[in-house]
Amino acid sequence: MTESTDKLEFSYEQRLMLTRRVMELFDDWSLGKKEQLQLLGIDGKERMLTQFRYGTPIPDEQIVLQRVRHLIGIGDALFHNFPRTTAGGGVWLRHTNKYLRKRPPLSIMLEDGIPGLKQVWINLDCTQGWD
């Protein structure tokens, strides 16, 4: 899987909105702080997450922006697959999946980086990965 070479550009306000959305997803999925930082691709202290929750936008770094784009896409796809409960997505992420070589999607996302995020998103949303 190759990643798009298109540069993602967002204003401060847009990054703030993306930050709020991804933090909501992390809450819906009941993720720990270390998992959250790892999914964002941020090598930092856990207090950064508190800053994100209180108005600091995610860093304007391509790797972080790409990860957030995939995470929000995964979140949207999970919402469409589990429209009656936000907890359904968190449960789905933790259980093995026969279409993902019997690995839990969360493990793929944490261990395989952006290619793993993309793989999980493609599995959830058939409109992804048509390139």
C-alpha cells in the first residue's frame, strides 16, 4: 500500500476541529493515553493529550495529519456500520477479523502505522483504496 504524496494543509481552526473530532473518537473507542499517542504518531508526553482536549490543535506535521485523516475516516465508517451505538466501533476494533488475517483492527492500526490505518479503513469502507 502506498500513501498519497498530496500534502495536507489545514488552517489553525481546521486543525482544532480535527483535534476535537479525533479526541471524541478516542473517547468513543475507550483508548488509553499511550494508544492515543501511538495512533497519532506523536512521540511525546501524555499531557499533550490534555492540551489537545483544552484547545491546542494537533501539530501541523504531515505524518500526524495523515494519521488523523485516516482515523476520522475509520470513525466515520464505524459510525455507518454501527449507527445505534458509539461503543460498537470500540468493540469491533478489539476483536479479531477474518478479513484482516484474524488480527484485531486496533492491533493493525497500532503496529503497522499508516499502512495499517489505511488497511483498516479500506476494510470498513469499500470506497477507499480504489487507486
